[in-house]
Amino acid sequence: MASHPEQGWSLLCNGVLLFEDTGELLPDGQIIAPHRPLGTDQVMTAA
């Protein structure tokens, strides 16, 4: 594993590039889009 938090990414032992924004780049070139959970300041409730 290689970690470069100052650049916002880590290389896992299985060849996956994991990005700080939760996106992933798989060894076969597939992309997993960022999937950030909503923080409590971003959640809207119905009145």
C-alpha cells in the first residue's frame, strides 16, 4: 500500500487507486464515481 494524503490518494495492495473524495480507479480501468455521504449540514428535511 502507498499513501499520499497530501495528494489525496492511496494505492491499495490489490491495485485499486482510492481517492480522498471516495472515488476509485480499478486495475482494469473501471471508474467508481465519488459517493460522498451527505453531512448533517447538507441534509434537508421536509417541514
